[in-house]
Amino acid sequence: MFISNAYAQAGGLADGNPIMTFLPMIAIFIAFYFFLIRPQQKRAKETRAMLSALQVGDEIVISGGIAGKVKKLSDNYLDLEVADNVELKVQRSAVQLLLPKGTLKSL
């Protein structure tokens, strides 16, 4: 008497185009590709190019924030001079930034 009956209605998308149901998922995938995946691949490519172009005498900063000059290179490791007669052996993958020549003298 006080409560009216509720009846189910037919779904609006049941008769629609099946491509329209997947369009939001496709749009989200495209957005993820252009905003997340593609920039990350570009950054990784630039990092690989920088690591392969390292030479003896380059001034670098490693991921721990230590700056120094490259003294010796091998396939996976490099010797980094951080002060006079103080060298560290670090992995090449730890190199974060290649500094312009003469930067360490100004620090």
C-alpha cells in the first residue's frame, strides 16, 4: 500500500554496437601508452645511450648522489675518482647523470 512495486527495465547496451562497449577500454589503453609506457621507453633508451657513450675522464653523478670522474671502464663496472687517491668501483647502471666538463671544480 505504501511501497510501490519496482520492475526491472531492459538494458540500454544490450542492443547496441559491441565495439561501443569496448571503446572506453581501448581509449584507456591508448592513454596509458602515450602517457606512461612511451615516455618510460624513451627515457630508458636515452639512459642506455648515455651509459654506452661513457668515456674515461667524464664527470658523472651516481644514484647515491656521489659525484666524481671516471678513471677506468669495463663492461659492467667503472672506477670513479671522488677525491685525490680515492676511487670507488661502481656498476655502470648506477650512473644517473653525466655532468659537463669542469663541473667538479666548481663544486
